[in-house]
Amino acid sequence: MRVYKDISNELSLNNCFLIWKNKNFFCNILDISGNIWTIAIDADFTVEGECQLIINYNNERLVFPCYVDTVPTDKLFISSCIKRCIISTSLSAEAEINYIKKVRNIEKQQYHWNKRKEERYDIKFDIEKIQFSSPQQQLISRQETLPCFIENISYGGAKLITYESRYEINDKIVINYSFTNPPEIIDVPSYIRHIISRPLSENNVDRLISLCVEYDHAPLSFQNRMIKFVERVNKEKEEVKENK
């Protein structure tokens, strides 16, 4: 699981450090795969062996015994400050155990999210189940903010309608999703994968664009929204079946 900013914030990984031979080294968590964490530390290649990973979480100082060694050569990391940190599975303190459970839950969610990217759900003006604040959302492209309407949505991307602009395939844009219950705006960085242009009127003064976008990374808050939305859709389908 790649550790994006939202995951780092959720797990309080912005302020963690490694203790090796009574020396402290600040570190960044780059990737988590079970008990194997890939970290970047502000030290040279000599840091190896038994260590302690310290994470400040919810005003608690969590201590994780670990073993640090070099990243295997088949990995795409070449810097000497990139290390493999093997977290001990023998934890006794409740706070550390609960924290690892939280990490596993997020890791599991990321795995299932990536598996279900291709399922598409029609939205258009039916915004109640997904809890959009309005049928109109916003996208940001080349420092320009434009209105857009979501035609369908999936775990990995969306198809939307907006006004013609300077779009190109593989351009990076940001979709501002506006939700209710509770009110929040979630920014989802995306890449344009397909463009369909069509006239809005006979004189072609205004043109509409259909964009098919792929999410660069869907923040945890957006993932949670989508999971609840799909649960509501599936529940409605089951109720329809039962009433037949």
C-alpha cells in the first residue's frame, strides 16, 4: 500500500522516527505491505539491525520493535536512505495492537478498492444516494475552474460533462466533489483518458465535452463515501428483488 498524504494523516505518520543504537532518525513511511514497511530515513546506509519505530498517535507515543535492513535490489528504490522496516508481530501493549489493526483495515480497504475499480454506477441528476450537494460539481484544469456534471462513477474514475476547454489526453485535473451529511468538499486528482466533443447548439457557439477520467489517488474520505454509496445502491437492488 503506497502511503499517500491522506493515509499518512489518518495514521499520524507525519511525525515518526527510528531509534537505532540510542540515536534518533526522522523517517517517512513510503509503503506498507503487512509487517514490511518501506521507509526513508535521514541517515546513511549504516543503519541496520534491531530498531524501534516511534509513532505519535492520538497524543500517545507508540513504540514498535522492528528490524531494519536494505531494500531488496528488485525494488525501484536506489537511494541508500531507503530501508525495509520489518515490524515485530509480537506486540503486547493494547495501543500498539489497536494501531496495527487500524493499519491493516486501511490496507485491506485499499486492496478491495483497487480490485473493484471497473464497476460503474450511473449518477446524472440522481444525487440522493451518493449525497452530492448538487448535480453540479467542479473541476480544475490549468488553473481554470469549470462546472461539471457526473454521468457515471466508479472506484477508479468517472465520466463527466463540462464545457470545452484546453483539454488533452493524460492531462491532470482535479475534481471537487461536494457532499452533504456531513457537508464536505473532497478533491480527487485525476487524469483525462478520453475526450468526446459535441455541440450544444446549432450555431456551435458553446460546446460540451465528455471526459472519461481515471483517479490518480482517491483519498480515504472519498473511498468511504463511495463504499457507503455502493452499499445503498446494492441494498435498494435487493429490496426491489424481494418485492417482485
